Amino acid sequence: MNDFLGLQNSPHFSVELTSDPIEENYTRQVKNASFSYVKPVTPSNPEILHVSEQFLNELNLTINDKKEFLKIVSGEQSFHDFKSYAMCYGGHQFGHWAGQLGDGRAINIAEIDINNTNWKFQLKGAGPTPYSRRADGFAVLRSSIREYLCSEAMHNLGIATTRALSIVKTGDLVTRDMLYNGNPKDEQGAIVCRVSPSFIRFGSFEIFAARQDVENLKKLTDYIIKHHFPTLGKPSKETYLAFFKEVCNRTKDMIIHWQRVGFVHGVMNTDNMSILGLTIDYGPYGWLEDYNPLWTPNTTDAQNKRYRFGNQPNMALWNLTHLANALYPLIEDVPALQTILEDFKHDYLTSYSVMMLKKLGLYNIIDNNEFLPTLEKLLHQSEVDMTIFFRTLSDKQTTNFEVFWESINNASYLSGHELVNHKTAWQDWYVTYLTYINIEKVDALEREQRMKAFNPKYVLRNYMVQLAIDDAEKGDYNLIDELYKLIQNPYDDQPDMEKWYTKRPDWAKHKVGCSMLSCSS
Ligand code: AMP
Ligand code: MG
């Protein structure tokens, strides 16, 4: 085990890419640069609320001096004199080009080589930067708890994501109008220390393309390929195309995983799309409870539902198309880029159906094009809890329709007399399902194990995090720790955690923070 504080910086991003020559901290357009040097604000009374022991263990690290650690992750002190910085990027927000966005409230505080990876450490909510536009650069406790727990939950679900090392309460107040309805309130400020091999986004490329800064566009692309896709080869049009193809593949894999576990990101703007295919920027995200492809947790998007569960693959493609546009000046080959985008569509559909069949314990059959859509329609119409449905199917294998029907009853949010209307349709679907199971000839025990490793028992439902937030706002952090422990092993039966394996309680259906979330954080 190494002491985290004893590690040394080995900067890549901030020495290889172009810095903004201005080091004063005021809001501005930053041209011809990938980042601006800026220091975090020192919080008035910082307190550690939680540290991800699991992540430390994975990196083979310990923290010997907790007080010094707090100084680093609260922004009070630099990490061995590292020159901290905020990154420049642009983005399409809700379908429209928004110009320069950038790290308005994130500051990179270290770049460290650990286990053959150059990790970037970033404080989210540590004060304003040149990219803060009209906002304050801070983050509130509720959204920080949500980001902290969910990034670790996603990792343990086996989904590529940025990580969270720690969460600190700053002791300062931050004013937020949570639902943008003219009711501003003072809330407790917090800082999450996020960690990732890279925080570069699609929007990091878009900003240079929009400004016709081909020199920095090429520099950024070459940098990314050299450090993150080194096997693709030396800079050339072919390499850039291979790079774009790789980003498409990683994005596809990430979205397939989101659909597998019922994760809805909520704000898939191009500035929130990682070039490494990592889930990034946990804002108004949510987990599907009753299976509804039209659902989005983000009230800011309630009208159009652009980022609804069922639209996530389309939005990924839309975002990739804009990344293709941004890379075009380096490639200048529209048909080649289009072919890769077409492949994404096709590959996604194939992978999606393989994934859904796996959720059902079917590994060898080929979808007849009716079977999965019928299931999805039934789950939707019957308002069945997605997680509970697939987990029960994994756990309690039966060939008896009435037993199966009982489990649908248990997992549905409809009343018995509403649900019964769908019984015949379920029965028809179930007959096909049993036929497929028979064709498979997979041993039942083996199937159970494989299905349980694929269909999580515990996901971080919004109401669960909201309970942890309500307690934390009163100074009780026990539930953060309990949920943190729960999400370590989402696929295991955890007998003492059975209370978290249940449908969303009624009180949470329309509660702010549970089903209604906004971008205000
Ligand atoms: P998001 O969609 O939440 O990832 O944020 C979009 C943009 O707004 C990013 O450039 C953020 O850095 C910026 N932003 C969000 N909240 C704040 C804040 N409180 N202060 C400064 N910038 C912010
Ligand atoms: Mg963002």
C-alpha cells in the first residue's frame, strides 16, 4: 500500500496541451487553449463526509494523514504545488449549439500515475473559474451525494464511469432555486473529488471545430490517441477514423449497459459525453422503476423528454454525429464517417437484443423480432418494476405461469384489477419464453447464476439517495455509508439489506429529488 499523499504528479494533459496565457480568474471566452489555470476557493469549515475505501484499495492506496488529505480534497491546499486548472469545452445542449461551456465548477488538482494509468483528480464545486459564465462555481450537498454514490454504484455494476474518491461538506452556504420556480434557498455546499483517466468530452473537440482552430483540434486529437488509444497508430486520416470508430464502440457499450440496468442519465448534452465512453456528470439522473421508455427524471426536459430512457441510443448517435462534424477538418471524408455512424446504429441494435436476451437467460436463440418488443410493451403497460422483474426471473425459475404471474403482481405498480387486463397477453408471451428456455438446454442452476450476475438486485433508486440526502442535510451521514456498502455488491443477495430490494414507496412517486430533478445543483 502506498500513501496517497506521498505520490508525485506526472502531468500529461496540462503539459502537452495549450494553456490559456491569462491566469486571472474572471469569466471570459478562452480561445486557442484547452484549459486555464485557476485555484480553488478555500472553504470556511470543511469536513469529510465519506471516502471511497474501495477505490483507494483498487489503487493500492492508503491515507496516512487524514487532515492533510482533507486540505487537498477541499481545495485548501495544492497537491505538491500542482498548478490546478479548469478545462475548456463547448457543447450542444438539448439539441442546440451553446458555444463555450467548460469546467464552470470543476478544477483539476492533480495528475498522478497509479497502476499504469495517469489519473486526473478533479474537485467539483470548489469555486468559480473562467468558464463559470453567470453561475457561482459551487455545488450543493444533495447533488454531490448523488454524484458520489452513483459513480461508485455504476462502477460496481460493471459500467464504465468516472470515479469518486471523496465527498466534503464545505461549511459554506450556496443559494439555489431548486426547481427554477422563484424559490431560492440557501443550501449546504459540498465538493466531490472525481477521478478519471480523462475528463475530455465530445464538446472539447467541438469547441475547436466551431472556432476553426484546427491546430488545437489536431493537438487534442493526437494527444488523446497517444495516451488513450495508443494501439491505433501514428496520426493520419486512417488513425483518426479508427479513433472515431473506437469512440462509437465505447459509447455503444456504455449505452447498452445503461439500458441493461435502467439508468437514465438525464442530460446527454455533448459536453456530458466522455471521449472514453465513461458515464460522466451525474446530474438529474434516475433509475427506471416502472418500465417506461418515455420516462426522464429531469424536469428541465419534461416537455420534450429528449433524454428519456428509450431515446438514449438515438441521442448517443446524435452526439456522435456532432463529434464526427467536429473531427471532419482532420478527416475530410464524409462517406467514411457516415459508414461508421451507420455501423453504430446496426451494432447497437444487435448488441441490444443480445443484451436483453441475456437478461432473460437466453444465450443461444435468435430474437424473432416480436418477442422482445412484446415483452417491453407488456412491462410498460403493466407498470412493472424493471429491476425486480428481471431479478425475480433470475432467482425463482419456474415453468408454472401462475407462479410467474404472481411475481408480475408483486413487481407491478398497478392494482390487481388493473393488471389483470394484461394477463392473457403475458400468458402468450410466457409460452414463447418457455419454448426458448427449452431450446436453450442450459442447466437451470447455471442459468440462475449467469442471470443473477447480469440482473442487479440493488440499484441506487432516487428515493434511496434522497433519504440519505435528507439525513445528511441534518448532519447524519450514516445512510451515505450504508448505501455505499450496499452498492459495492449489487449482484449479490445481501440478507441484511433486504429492505432496499423493494419497489419505490408510494410517497416517492411525485417527490422532489425522487422523481423530479432539475439541472440546478
Ligand atoms: P451540466 O449540464 O450540469 O454538466 O453543466 C453545463 C455547464 O454549466 C458546464 O459547463 C458546467 O461547468 C456549468 N455549470 C453548472 N453548474 C455550475 C455552477 N454552479 N457554477 C458554474 N458553472 C456551472
Ligand atoms: Mg457537464
